[in-house]
Amino acid sequence: MLPRELPWLGGQMKAVLCKELGSIGDLVVEDVPSPRAGAGEVVVSVKACGVNFPDVLLVQGKYQVKPALPFSPGVEIAGVVKEVGAGVTHVKLGDPVAGAVPYGGFAEEVLAPAQNVAPVPADLDFRVAAAFTLTYGTSYHALVDRAALRPGETLLVLGAAGGVGLAAVELGKLLGARVIAAASSEAKLATCERFGADEGINYEQDDLREALKRVSAGKGLDVVYDPVGARFAEPAVRSLAWRGRYLVIGFAGGEIPRIPLNLPLLMERSIMGVYWGAWSAREPDANRANLAKILDWIMQGRLKPLVSKTFPLARAAEALDELTSRRALGKIVLVGAD
């Protein structure tokens, strides 16, 4: 987020700015005043920032959060604490941290609510640190807190090769589920299998409904994790077993689907919304516990976030285009100064 009108000491930073809602091609990089930390806030020197679909929606004006213009996109950050505001005790100057902000991460520095960042091990690569908070945080919250995924259940992940999708594949497997990955190419499915998927469905080539009948041996799915929406949502809901759970993550496919309500009624299926950002703000202690568990698994090597490409700030529009053109595998990360 851009600095508020706080006393300015003359510092400058570079930031990717959205000055007009619409096209990611209109983003610019400019010098702006450095932020200052108020009470309960920290300023983080950003070393890496995850690139996520909500960043595209922010620029297009289609996201739940609608910042005033101009603003910097970027919600998933990692870096070093530069300034600590009054009342902040869990981090100090110089600490490596990771976390999420409402927006503003596509910059050399970002102002963050202190409760939104947490220390990370000094030997954790900043690119990896910027690749797990939102994606793995969302997927863990969805699978554990919302769907209560159990060992032995069958989990379908749509958009499985993207950031949140691949996190869901990894976590689903770690939680003991049988994981079916659905993606748009054989190369993407090969990546999903490398990260634990038991079965793969190319939904650009196969009829999704028929493919799901085949891989579930007609028994249906226990949980569907859907960050795509569009034409894939209804056949996925129809493929749920008795008391199956359908997780609404987002609409990367562009269309918000309309589900006939007789589908949940007939099989006592549940349609569950997942809004990790709002939940983490309402239940920060539970979110911190989730992220601590995820970070522990990463440090043990049980989870391995895939950072497939990195871009400098000046090429932020190219990084976002990787998402909109559906070329991204795992996470794309913007990197700043060492």
C-alpha cells in the first residue's frame, strides 16, 4: 500500500503502480515516498513477493478489496523488517519475515499490519518464503478448517498446477487423501504427479464428468477444491459423493458459476466458501498456528513450494501475464534487491 500522510524523512522507493483500473499492461514503476510505521505496524524491505490471481483482479477492479488509486498490487511478501511501530513486540529490526498484506507488495518496501507478518528462519530462501503464506494458507484452511479432509478420502483439485492448486495437491497428499489433479495440459499434469497427485485429468481433452466417474470407480468424490469455477464447477459438484464437500476458492476461469440447488439437496452435499484473507483477519491466532504448521513442514522438506519463474519489479506486468495466459506452474515471484 502507498504511504499515508505521515512525517516524511526524504526516503524514496520504487513501486509498481496501478493508476487506472483495467489492463495489467498499464502498470508503471515509479519512485514514491517510503512508508513509515505507525502503532501496530511494521515496514518491510521486500525481498520477494508472490504473484497471485488476486493481484490481477485488484488491477482490474474485480477483487473484494478495492484500494484507492494509485496503489501497488501484491499481497504475499517476504523480506526484512526495516521499521517497527509502537506496541509491536513479536518482530524486531532486521528480522526476516513473511506474511500477507491487503495490497502493496509490488514495491521495494511495504507497510504492513504487524499481526500480518511473522518471523521465518534465516536460512529460508526469500523466494520460497514469498510463495507459501497465501497459497498454502488458503489451501490448508480450506482442506482442514472447512472441509475437514480425512485420510483415505478422495480429493479433486481443479486448476491443480497453479499456485493454490499445487499447494492443495501437496497438502491433500500429506493429509492422507487420494488426490486427483485436473489441469489443462499434460505438462501441467506431470508437474502435479511429481508433487503427489495419484491421478490426472486433462479437462481440455477429456469430458470432466465422465473422467471423474472413471477415476472414482463410480463412487464419487469426497472433496472438490475449486479455484477455477466457470464450466468445470457444475460437473464437479455433480460428481460429489454422499455428503461430499465443494470448496469455492475463486474464479480464475473468469465466470462465476450458477449451481442448481437441487444438487446439494439430493445428496446432502455442502458448498463451502473459502475466504482466507477475511478468516485470517477474524481469527489471527488460528491462522498463525496454521502457518506455523505449514512452515514446519517446509523446513522438514515435507512440503516443497514450486517457484517456477522469477521477475524483477520492472517486469511485473509480464509476471501477471503468465497467470492470465495460464502458463504458470506453481508460483511466480517478483524479486527485489538482495
